[in-house]
Amino acid sequence: MILVPGGRGQLGHDLAALSSDVRALSSAELDITDEAAVEKAVSAASVVINAAAYTAVDNAETDEERAFEVNAVGPGLLAQACERHDVPLIHVSTDYVFPGDATRPYEPSDETGPRSAYGRTKLAGEQRVLETWSRSWVVRTAWVYGAGGGNFVKTMVRLEGEREVLSVVDDQRGSPTWSLHLAAGLLELAAVQPEQRVLHGTGGGETTWFGFTRAIFEELGADPERVKPCGTADFPRPAPRPAYSVLSGQTWQDAGLTPLPPWREALATAFATGAITR
């Protein structure tokens, strides 16, 4: 049985869709900060893919203690239980562990330097997992969207029907990642269990939020000229956003894993298959 804490989000939704062996549990069904509950759940698992996280990036700036509990303490407890029961653990992390000021795609070995509370707590979770259990892997991803849960693509689809013109940030770069492709990659990773323990799994290529939104409009049959570029400074937020979030997939490929498809191709497939609808 593949245990997926945080299983009611978009990644858990797609993991369950891809494998009947997945047991996807919500945070209400499995609180990863509850040591006894974690011990019981892990004892029945053959693999754990941890999708549980405190992802309210702005709220974390004033609620870092709770974010730390979910993003660092919880993964540490999962790693301890996995070690006791000899269960492989895959922990999903984020581009926010990097400072976001690079000019080339980040490699897993590059120096981290989170600039937000969310990023700090996620990095702490990575460290606890890797230091605790030798059969654990960290997969950093970014700009994830899918059929389950709320996400950027769904928001833009809604706004296309509500607004004549949208202003979208054009000075932040990243790689949109369809959760179905990421889920397939994580299942492959669980089967392969490569030597490399920190990997990056995102859609291929890169774009900005502005470019991403224009592509979404194209898939909707809407005029992409209705999407106008703006800067990060036009939409100030409590937590700083990485200006550059592109993650290199070279280590993923070196591990013998199937590269995730290019982001634009994946977006078209997501719409064509009905994973994303108006």
C-alpha cells in the first residue's frame, strides 16, 4: 500500500487516479504532526509519498510556528516511522527553498537560501527527512496545477469568464507542472529508488505567469491579447515570491527517470482530456 498523507490535494488526487494501491488520506484523516497516528499509518505501508504541507505562503509569514510543525516536524516524524518500519519515503518539496535570483535552472546541489517563512519551513523539512532516513528522497517541484484542489490554472479559467482584461506578473519565471505528470513521476521514482536523493520534478521548459496565462486563454479559445503584463511590484504580497523558479531536470534524467513533458504540451493535454474545464 502506498500511503499518501495530504492526499486530498491535487497531487494526492492524481496519485490515487493512477494507482489502486494508493491510500490517499486528508490531513483530518492523518495528522502528520501526531506521532502515534503516523506510526500506525506507516506500519501498514510499503511506500510513503508525503504530499502534506502548509502551503499558505503569505499566512506563513505570521504563522511560521504552525507552518514549521506541518512542513518540518511532520516530515521528520514520517521519516522516523519509515526508518523503524523500513519503508521508503518520498517527500515533496518546493522551489521556494532557493533565493530565486539565479540566471540558469537550479540544480539540486545548488546552495539554498529561502526568503520566506514558507521556504524556510520546507527546507527544514527536507533536512529532517534526509538526515533521518537513508531510504528517503526529496522531490522539489513548482507551479503545480491539476484537477483536484485550487490552483493558478483554475483561477485564471474563472477570471477569464469574469474580466475583460487581466494583468498578470511577467517578471517571475518558472516551469508549470501538471500534477498528473508529477504523480506518474513520483510513482516511477518509488519503483526505481535511485541513488540520487534530491531531485527536481517539473514540467519541461519555462515561462512567466503572464505567458502561462496567455497559454491558458489560448486553450479556452479566448483572445490572449486580453492578458496584459505587469510587474511583481504591482501586486505586493506579505511573502516575497522567487523571481526565478526554474528547476533543472538533469538529475531526474540521470537517475533514469522519465522526464516530465514540456509545460505547454502538458497544459494542452490537461484541457483536451478534461482534467481542466471551464
